Amino acid sequence: MSIVDKQTLADLNVTNNRYKDMVDFFDCTVTLGGRDMLFGYFLEPLSSKWEIECRQHLILFMQEVEISGLLDKYMMQDLEKYLSLPQEPYSPSRATYYLEMVSTNFLSLDFKKREILVKRSIHEIAKITDGLAHFLASAKSNGHTIEILEDYHKHIDCVLEEIDRDEFKQLLNNKFSKELMIKYDYLFRNIKRNTIREIFDVLYHLDALFSVAKSIKGKNLVFPQIEEKTGGEDMITIRGAYNLFIEDAIKNDVEIKKENNLWYLTGANMTGKSTLLKTIGSCVYLTHLGFPVPADAMKTVLFDGISATINLGDNINAGASHFFNEVLRVKHLAELLASGKRMFILMDELFKGTNHSDASEATLELVNCLKGYKNSVFLLSSHITEICPILYKDGIALKYLGVQLDEMEGIIFTYRLLDGVAEEKLGMWLLHKERVFEILRKVNLETGQN
């Protein structure tokens, strides 16, 4: 999936939520680089079945291993500082570099201060390289042939090639001379600088994947199955989908086929429409990250992009009203669909920035246009129910969330997904229950008598 925008990330609580977002949920990283890598995963959804299944396998593999010994937040901060030191002036050989260092810097106060950082960093880089080499060799010997692990091992081999094994052992034992320190400082920070950076990235990737593996232990999440047959009838099937951020959340089954790829979800405020859209959208989004989803089981096709319009606001700086922002957003989605993109689209209470009659007409026209794009999925929620008989005749899937009205307990929101149209008039029911009109009429009568 290559198409995602800031509005969608915000609406699905992917990043930068005021309370808790998906990154926070999966973040058990140790290093700052690992957290940056995890954050990057969320900004770059994957686009192929192979990529997704590869990451799924990696996360499952990371549940079986223990790499905490390789991860040290403060050590990596020091190593990043070390690797960011300015590269030394070019020298034709290590020998001339060594002579220049000894003659110009060896007796200087600056060299003495930096010597501690340099020596410790060389030792730690050797430890990380050796630790990763043993970890990846162990994974291979145990039958884990995930291609990305092979790629990681190539980066390790690039560091170790042309390195004297006896000298490397001295670096591991942290017992090496100033001559070796200068030699390997030149090697690590100049000749193999980019390769060392790749080693750090391998460690950060493992930290991020290990973080996801740790975060899902003991939780009811499942890895989705990816369908490659784009011509099939089933597009998305989710059993027991629930919201990741709601404790004891109600689970719902979701089945979206090609013939009913457009849902029209009705109901009053507080019935759970927005939450349901976010729940389904989160499952689809996490699938494209190669992450497990909050459900009992899931099977889905892949999409070129996902777009959510749930909490769209005004653009004061651009002088754009809420309704104009809605129009621009729909136009952008129309252009993507017209270009042939397979999209997963969520729209919550669209056209609420205009009057009811205008919104009703616009919604009906939009649905009529969207229903022809059978390779995409559209989930629309609305208060507008008068167009539902027309939509039903056109084969649109009508859905609502169950509500029970009880004189003693009040409104009971079941949050259960049902077929049909929401017919409860919750506003009038609440107004009558609270005797609002009765109070007003009584006041009017009393005023009239006076």
C-alpha cells in the first residue's frame, strides 16, 4: 500500500493521538533507533503479499528468541555519537594515518578525552557484530530461512571481511593497544563507516520487530491471511473484530464481498458508528504493515491505498470551511479511483457541513457513483435514512448498530453490527423521557394564566 495521508493516520489513531495510538500499543523498543524504525513501519505500509508474510514470519520468529542482551539504549546513543564524529582527513594507508594521529594528536588533551569514547565504541561495535553473527547463525541452524535474515547476515559478513580474527578477539575482550585502537578507529569510522551504519540498522530492525513480538504476547491478536485472487467474490472477512483501545470491546463479524463492497451504516450519535469504522480500518491498515490485527481471524485482499475521513475539520489558514474540505477530500478520492487504484475508503457522516436536503442529495449521488468501482471497498456512515429504500433497491449493503430503549435503564447501546436501517428516534425518545416538552408546556400554561 503506497497511498496513505495524515488525515487517515490521525483518524485511525495510527500516530500522534492525544491519548494512545497504535505506535504506543506496539512500542516496547529499547533503543531510540528501534523506535524510529517502528515508527517508520507505520508510515510505510507494505504493498505485496510476499513483503507482508515475510514480516509476519519475522515477528513470529522474534517471539521465540531473546535478544535483550544485544539491546542497550545508552550504548547505542554513544555509538551514534562516535559514528557521527568527523571523518579524518584522507590518508593513503592505515600506516600514514596512524603516523599522522600519533604526531598530531597523540599528546593533545583532545585526543585523551576522545580516547575513552573511541576505545569503548570499537569494543561495543565488535560485541554487536559478533552478537548479531551468532544470533543469525543460530536462527539459520534452527531452520529459519527467512530471506531478510540472510540479508542481515550479509551486512555482518561485510564488516567481518578482511578483519584479522586474533585482533577481533582482542577487541571483544576489550584488551587492545593504542595502535589497534587507531587502526580500527580508521577502519570502522572511515573505510567501513557505511557498513557499520547498516549493522546499526539491522539491530534497530530487530529491536522494532522484537518490540511487536513482545507487545502482542498474551493478547488476542491474529495474523491475517492474504488473498491474492483479486477476481474472487470475498474481499474482506473478519471474525471477531474489536477495537484495540477499548477495554472489553464488543466483537463483530465483518464480511465484505465484491457484490456488496459498499456499506451504508446508519444510526444516531453514540451508537458506535465511528468506532466500528476505525476498528475495521485498523484491521486493514495493520494487515498492510505485516502486523497482527485485533480479531479472532481475518482474510483480506490487498489495497493500493487506504483513506479515512472521520474527524475532518476546517482549514482556517486556507480559509476553507468544513464542507469545502469535504468536497476537496472526495475529489481527491475520486481522482484516485478514476486512475484505477484499488482503495479502502472510510467516510463518517460525510457532507455534514451543509444542510440536510443538500447532504441527502449529495450522498445519494456519491453512492451511485461509487457502486461501480467493484475492486475497492467503501464504508459510509450517515444519519440520513430517507435514501435507504433507494439504496436497498440498488443492492447497497445497509447496516446499523443495535440499540435498545428501556424506560428504566434508558438507552442501551449494544454495539452489535446488524443488517438493515436504524429506525430508532433517540432524540425524541430522550426528550420525552426527560419530560422536556412537558416542562415547557407547563411553564407556558402557567404564563398564560397569569
